[in-house]
Amino acid sequence: MADMAVPVEEMLHMNGGDGETSYANNSSIAKKVMMRVKPILEETINKMFCFNLPTCMKVADLGCSSGPNTLLAISNIVDIVNETSLRLKVEPPTFQFFLNDLFGNDFNAIFKSIPEFYHTRKPDTTCFINATPGTFYGILFPSNSIHFFHSSFSLHWLSQVPDLLSAEAKIADVDKGNIYVTSISPPSCAKQFKEDFTLFLRSRSQELVPGGGMLLTFIGRYDSSQNISPPGLFRIILNDMVLENLIEEADLVHFNMPIYFARADEVRGIIKEEGSFLVERLECIKTSWDGSSLDEAGCESFKDENERGEFAAKILRAVYEPLLKAHFGAGIMDELFFRFQKKTVQLLPKLVYPTLVISLTKIA
């Protein structure tokens, strides 16, 4: 077993590089969701222009990860702002982008792709790109310095693993696999999410200029859904592997992921209680682990359910493997995800979740 004294901030990152299991090659669903919410991004930025027409627009992408989606977010924002400037007959601003993620993120892969990005931009677009490593659960930028924050598929990750080895968790653990399997999560996870998300909002409020905005996209859950979550399915599979003596039971008992899928009403309530932001839009986009429930333009073309299961397993391996490897070691990863693929095929109808899309404006 890996040393679990390693801080979450050092373990929490997507698979880097450009190999078969890398996030760069397995992030197509996130890309399609980004394109689907682009009209909301455009609406949010257009509202900002009522308050701010900066000569240098400063934008931060929080939890940027690596791979093509990182620069896609930048490209979308630049295109929207330039089109809006043209429509308003004003000079488009210079752009300064800050790419933020934890220290283990593969920033080198991003840097290597920046020259090609610059080459594809129009000559009259001036765009500076910087990296700002660190946790977004706290201050990252000077006060009143950022015009717009973007974050995609990041805020369901918690700042730390909640204390699940309390009495409530030990009772839940009697029936192995129940933690995270359904829409119900231990109260300690909800408490940690509220603390984290409140701190996130408070920090962004301090950093944004008056009237600045945010577009946040992250995985949530339905109120009464019994759909299985990825951590829940991992726990079922790992329990099977314990019964087969492939891993130690103690390793599973002490394994919990720093993740929480919040309901839309939970999120709205925290935003209201924190009090710094006006909710412009809060929507749920239904999707599945393999992307098959996206609209027609976003659907993958699969030959059969086995292919769908393989696709979903690759997507989720790119996301969850670093955490699993840090705790259980690299030796079981191929076997774990082979079993994950087989289980996914059996459970596909239940493997559905809502993506929360939230447009916010800082209250001046």
C-alpha cells in the first residue's frame, strides 16, 4: 500500500502525458459538455460587458487539468469576447489567462501546446498565458484583479478526505460498498463540501472586480436518484478483490476519496448563505459515464455495450487512477479497471449523473 500520509493536494491530479490512459486522450465527454454550455458562457460574458469593458481582460481557469480542453476553454472565451467587442463596435481587449490546478498537474504538457495555440489565433489577438499552481480553496490572486473565473469538472473534488472512520462510517461499512454507491453520502462529506465551497466563493469574491463573473461546471447528483457513482462502483469491485485476497481488507477500510456530488438545491443554498454572488443561471445537464445521453451532436458511436463499457472505463481511469494507485499501488490497476469495465457494461442504465452549470455575478 502507498503511503497515505501524502497530502491530497499532491495525489489529486488527472493522468498526465499523452499515453493511452492519459487524461489528454480520454477527456472527450468533458469537451462535449464544455461545448454544450458555451451559450451559457457567452451569456455570462455578455452580461459582464454591461459592467466592465477592460483594456486587459484577466481570466482564470480553475482546475484546468491538462490536455486539449485546457486551451479550448481559453479559445472559447477569446472568441466570445472578440465577437461581443465587434458587435459593440469597441476595441477587443488584451487577454491575460491564468491556468490554475494543483501542483501535481501536468503543466508541462500545457506549455508544450501553447505555441500551436498562438499560431492558430488571429494576429490582432494579444493573449498572455500564465500558470498559477495551488488550491482554489483559498486566495490565489490579488483583490479586485480578475474579471472572470471559469471552472469545469473540478468543484466536486474536496480539499481533504472527510473523516469517514467515525461511528457513522463504521456502521455504513458493515455492508461493504454502500458508501458513495447511491445518491446518499455520509454527513461528513456534505459538511466538508459546504466548508470548501463557501471558502471558494469567499475567495473568488475577494479576487473579482465589481460585477465580475464566474461559470462553474461540476458533477452533482439527483435528489432521490439511486444511480451508482464511480467511487461507489470502485468500492464494490475492491471489496470483491478483498474477498479474493487480491488486496488487504485494511487497505479498503481506510480508503476514501475526497469527492462529493452535491444536489442543485444544496449548491444554491450555499451560494445564498455566503451572499457574495447573484445566481444568473443554475441548470442540470443529464449525461452518462460514456456520454451517450448527451444530445445527438454529442453522442459517441458505439458498436455494442462492451465498447461503451470500455470507453467509460478509459475515461474514468484517466481521472481516478492517480488516487487509486497512491493507495493500493500500481500492481492492481489493470485488473481493477478490467473489472470496472465489465461492471460498467452490466450497470449502464444506472450510470447517469447531472452536470451542474452555474453562472454567477459578483454583487457589487
